[in-house]
Amino acid sequence: MDTHDTIVAVATPVGVGGIGIIKISGSLCRAIAENIFCRKGNAASQALRPHHLHFGWIVDPATRETIDEVLLAYMPGPASYTREDVVEIQCHSGYYVLERILGTVLSRKGVRLAEPGEFTRRAYINGRINLTQVEAIFDLVNARTGLALRQANDQLGGALSKAIFALKETAVELLTHIESGIDFPEEDMEVLSSADVLTRLRGLHVEMDQLLSTYEEGRIFREGIKATIIGRPNVGKSSLLNALLEEERAIVSHVPGTTRDTIEEDINVCGIPVTFVDTAGLHNRAVVDSIEEKGFQRTRAKASTADLVLFVVDKSTAFTDGDVVIFQEFREKKMVIVLNKSDLPSGLNEERLPREFQDHRRVSISAKYHQGIDELKETIQTAVLRHDGSSSMPAFLNRLRHKVSLEKARAGISQAIRSLENGASVEFAAFDLRCVLDNLGEVVGETTTDDILDNIFSSFCIGK
């Protein structure tokens, strides 16, 4: 990839619509724009004023044919998205219109089509944003809920990178003290004892632990969760799915075993993207047919990989051995017990539930009459999140890449602590701290390999 080329791409989704945007970035963009853009007035008025919208027409220089009526903006670097000179052409969004304008720009010498994510990659290379902010732009485009949008905006604003830079600053300060004492022992400088270094390393370890603890929640904000609905046949699992979706998505019948396959649907639950999975009912009868057995296998497979299990129990009947068997099978999963059919006389004494049940969140609902569904949604949120978005939230790790790099940094701190506790000199801690700084730099893109960068930017569309 040659970052000195002038690049161009359609920046809006392909299709017929009101507005389409073509973006050009690089040193030739202004000359190209002035060559293909025409507006009324005298020659002097043809000059492009920075950061203004200019009304006019895109004209093919070869044929003088008018292609489209447009608005055009010129943004000289570094005050632009890429920190290069940028031109944006706002035209009508039609396949042929966009193709003609794009082709006209590409016919100019020194211009090529942008690669996926190349505009954002240039913004990163030119120092406008760091790698966590690059990822935040992708998250912003793909946000499915308000909480996901808020997290993406916080990260784009630098919440995570500030937290990483704060850790780096602490590590650099500590390393400076250690190396100064090693290299210039005769100078009048503050020299930290091994005990002082050990205390500061432990404090840094705690800070890293705190940031690492945000990963699961940050991932949920961005990716959402899978919640599998399990239980005995005819306890109301499909009715619960319909109540959550507020539509008749699954077939409901008084005949047990209606659901043989899994049904998956996505909804927004209190700011969390949740994929609910309705499954075949599980029972402990000895005789099952082959189709039912396949349904059991799929139920178990979905429940084993779920982030959350909704265990549905029929509240109108006594607790059964079948309920106990199902609970025991999935007791290690994060679980919410849903006591359904609360509209009927209760046959279940909650106070006499097995002790293990008492430790799980329980919600009484009537899926048939949509009672208690809002409480269930709130319970799902509290089961998987510590923050509901109503107050200020900390910086979050939300990608496995972040977590792995920070875990390597924490491992370096742990190694330095062990060395000093075992009586090693501070020189060993200095070596570990240099590795820690490299690991922290990976998070924000200071020490990231080209393979990782290629993988991140390849997920972007061509026009971003």
C-alpha cells in the first residue's frame, strides 16, 4: 500500500437513494476537484474555499458532459479526517451516477481506488487517532443499541487509550527511576529501594487487574449476548420467546414437544443486544424418537455455549425431578430462573426450592399475558452487567486483542514482582518493565504488527 497516492472511494452504501458521497484524499485532490467541478460565476469564483460547501456540477473533462448536480467540500490537511487534503462530493445516489463520477476521478493520473479502511488507516498513520479509536469508529458504525453507541463514542473520545497511557506513564516513571539509579549512581537523584519498587509494581498490578475486569462487560456492550431458553416440555418456553419479541414468532401448543428445532431472534434488552434461542424441551423419559433426540442435542449445544441460560419452570405445578435434572446439568452456567404461568394458581412453594435455586435470580412471569416481562428484561441486564449506562462508566476493554495484550503486560509486572520478592536486583525489574511498555503499546497501536493492522482495517468498508 502506497500512502503517498491520492485515493478515492464511494463512502456511502451502494444503492439508489437521495445522497451518495465520494471521498478523495491526497495531495492531488484539490487539482482533481477543480478540473471536474464547475459552477456558475466568473473564473475567480471557481477557486475552492476551504471548509465551505460549493454548489455546482461534476463535468467529464474529456467530453464536457454534465454528470450530476452536486455539493462539494474541500478540507485541506491537517484539518481533515485523514490529515491530508480531502475533497468530498455529495451527489445523487444512483449506481450509474456514482460509477460515472468515480470513473472520472480515477481517470486522472496518480489516483487509485482506496483499499478497505484506507481512509481511516491514513488517519491512524498520520497520528490523528490511535488504534483503539480506529476500532471505536468501526463499533460506532455497527452499534446496535444505545449503550453500544455510548461505549463506542467514549472510546472514540479516548477513554480506553487514556487509561492505557496512564498505565504507561506509571511504568515509564518507575523505569526511569530504576535506570537512573543504575546508570548514574553518583548523581543527586531519587533512588528507589527494592521495597519501593515492589510497592509501586504491586499498585500497577492492581490497576491492570481493574482494567482487565472490564473486558467481559465491554465485550457484551459491543457484541451482545446469547440467551438460551431451556426447560421441560410445555412449560412455556416458546410463549416466553413470543412475549420477549412481542410477536408470534414460535408456534405455541398445549401438546408437549411442539418445538423440535432451535429458533433464534435478536432484540434490544435494556441496551444489550440479545440473541434469544428457543429450544426443544428436555425430559428424562427413557423412550425418545430420533428427531426428538436431535432436538435434545441442539438444546444442549446451544445452552453450553450461551452467555446466559433462562431456565423456565412451570409455577402452576409442583417442582419435578425433571426440573432438578435440567438444573443440575446447567447449574454452572450464568442462569436466571423464570417461574412461568403466574396467572394460574400456584403449585410451587418457592421457599421449598432446592438450596441451589435460592442462589440464582428468579422472576415470576406470565408469558401468556405478558406479565413480568419488563422485570425479566431488567433481571437479564443485571445478571450480565454491572453498569446500566445511567451513570458515568469506566474505560472498557471490548476486544480480545486488548485483553491479550494487557494480560501480557500484567504477566510482566507479576514476573518483576516475583523477581524482587526472591531477592533479585532491580535490573531484572527494569527488563520486565520494558516488555510491559511494549505490551501496553500494542493496545493503542504503538508497537503493533502489520498483520494485526491489516486484519483490523480489512473489516472496514472501502469508503471508510
